[in-house]
Amino acid sequence: MLIFIALVVGIILFIYSDKKNSRLLDEKTLRPMSEWFVIAANSSKRQQRLMSWSILHQACHTLAKQGHIYEQDFKKLMKTKGFNPANFVFSILDEAEKINTNPDINNVDIQLSKIWETGQARNFVANSIVIILTKKTALFPGAHQLVLLAHSSAGPQINWDNK
């Protein structure tokens, strides 16, 4: 009987801490992107992955509400074999910055450099994905580029100190 009670208490504590941790991760996405990135860059690799999962889910939800993507399709990307959410977020930020600073392929009026310090992290990532999706190019349409980034995110986690 004592083992059963200990097991029930353990499960309740685990569920409570998991929900609390999830809420804290989601709350971090409300911070400015510059602050979120510093927190992530100074966190453990595990924490970076958790923060990245959270921000990807929040961005996915925003983009689905805006009609840019189908939530199910985006979540399929995140089920790619060996998918690493931290690598994917880092790649999204890197690719969006390259596109955003090149007027030949940038197809939207979003200036990432202006919202880096003030824009919520979840919206910054969502805007970065929009930039990738609307990229002007004949070689790799934006949606295909996003798939390539998801597939290339597999493997060892990259060092975030490079950004």
C-alpha cells in the first residue's frame, strides 16, 4: 500500500513539474528574441532542445492561425528521423537572415533586424519562417527550403555561440 501511495504521489509530482516546465518554456517565447536567444545560447543542449520545441510549437500555431501553413504538415517536419529542434531553429534564423538581407530573393516587408530586440521570440521565429516560405527563387521554393532545413537539422547539436 505504501508503495502504491508513493507511486501515485510521484506521478502527480511528475505531471505537475512537467506542466510547470512547459508553461515556463512557453512564457520564455513571450520575451524579445534577443533575450530568448541569449537564454538559449547559455543553456544546456537539453534545455536548448526543449526551448526550441516550445518556440517551434508556438510559431507553428501562429502561422496556422494566419493561414501560412497547415499545423499538421509543420508537425510532420518535426518528426523527421533524427530531428533536432535546436538545430532547426538555429537554421531557420540563419536562413531567414540571409534571405532578409538579400533584396533579390526577399519577398516580404519584414525587417528582422528591427524586431530582434523588441519582437516576441515566437513571433520572430514565425516571421522568419514566413520569410523562408515566401522566398523568391526558381531553384528551391520556400516550402522545399524549409523541408531541407528540417532534414539537415538531424545529427549532433550545433554550437549556438556562432550566432
